[in-house]
Amino acid sequence: MTPNPRHLILRLLSAADDGELSSREAVAGCGLFGIRENSVRVALVRLASAGLVEAAGRGSYRLGPNSAGLAADVATWRSAERRVHAWSGGWVAVHRGNLARSDRVALRASDRALALVGLRELERGLCVRPDNLVGGVSLVRDRLQTLGLHAHAAVFLVSQLDEEREAHARTLWDGKRLTKNYRQTRQRIEKWRQRANQLETDVAARESFLLGNEAIRQLVFDPLLPEPLVDVAERRAFVNAVLELDRVGRAIWQRELGRVKPRQPQQSWELS
């Protein structure tokens, strides 16, 4: 699967040892995935227009003023296990209120916000998740609103559900499947790590990007459930494997990009 060139360029910038990426390096890095030079040029123009990259010199770029969200996302997945604590049995609840079903834009934004924070619908209009996130209800409320939950939604703590709803709430997530996915992805990473040193640098760079991108996406959308809903030890092992893959992948990409650095100044195309 060919990655989006804009996403790839941003990842290359985050891996650059000096925080800068030349157009030559961007073309070479994207070229590993069969992305043509013209597509890289277009991607850089669009990234610059959006303020996600900016010029750092002739034919060289760095992350722009609007890339704070990118850095925040990276920090979020990296600190996953530091954002949870032991579960005492309470639930964070969200009542969606009277948002008109015809307001599809607001509905989509609310649905996405709830999904990203790991909430599931217990009954019509009422979503819940275990209260195991550091910062509690206040943090969940702030994050949901930042992500697009409509302002009229009520976010609150439920300390005691009745027996029937409690039992139902614990089935809203497929904990066995989540645990299985942690284990399988970790094993894939470990298997790749065992043979990474035997690969050509360009092959290792390409494979580390694809595997890392998939693993990080899995972690970003993980609901971060507590015991006994998932096997927390398996999730921690998975997170550690992803962190190690990210470290190794960055080093590989720095070596690969180092191979295309010119030994003397050369003319290169710029944003126009």
C-alpha cells in the first residue's frame, strides 16, 4: 500500500536528526514507495499552504506553525500507559443531548470524538467508558470538546450502574480481540526486528514505516481499557514494542536520508 506523500513527508521530518528535510531527501524518501517527484512537489506545496511545513533555507524545510497537532498526537501515543491508572469501577458517561439528527456534520464530529476517547453507546444517547484515565472526567470532557463533541453534551461520572447495565457495559468492547491484536502486532514487530539488520537500508526503511504506521494507528485508536476488560500486561508489552520499533525505524531512516545528502551544494527545486 502506497502511503499518502503528505503524511510520509511529515513522518520524515519528525525522524530527521536536525529537524530539517531537504527537497532532495523528500524525493528520495518518497521514491522508496514509488511516489514520483512531481507528487512530492505538490505535497510540499499543500503542506506549506496549510502551515504544516515552512522553508528552513534554500530547498530545505521544517515543521511549520500549524504542526503542533502533529507533535501532540505523537506525544499522545508515546505516553499511552502513563495516561491510565487502576480502575475502581466507576464510569465516565456522556449524554449526547438533543443534537438534531439532520446535523450530519456535528454528528460525525461527535461520533469521531467519542470513538477516539474510547466511549461506546450503552443505550440510546448515553455513552460510557471506564473511569481509568488520569485526570478523570475533567480531562475527558476537555479532550472530547477539543475533538469536536458538541457543547450541549453532558459529561459526568457514574459511580454505580444497576446490575443489568453494569453487565452490559462490560460487553461493549471486545476485550479478547483487543488483547489478541496486542499480541499479534507485538509478535510481528519482534519478528521484523530479528531480521531488520539483514535487510538493505532502503528495504528496512520502507518496511519499518509501513509496520510502524499500522502499529501506531492501532495504538492511537485503542480505548485504553483496564483490567479485567483487557490484558493490560499484553498492552504494555505491545506499547513497548511499538516504542522500540519507532526508535529503530528513526535510526534507519536517518541512515537512508544520509545517503542522499549532497557532498557539495547542488541546485534543487523549491516551493513556488
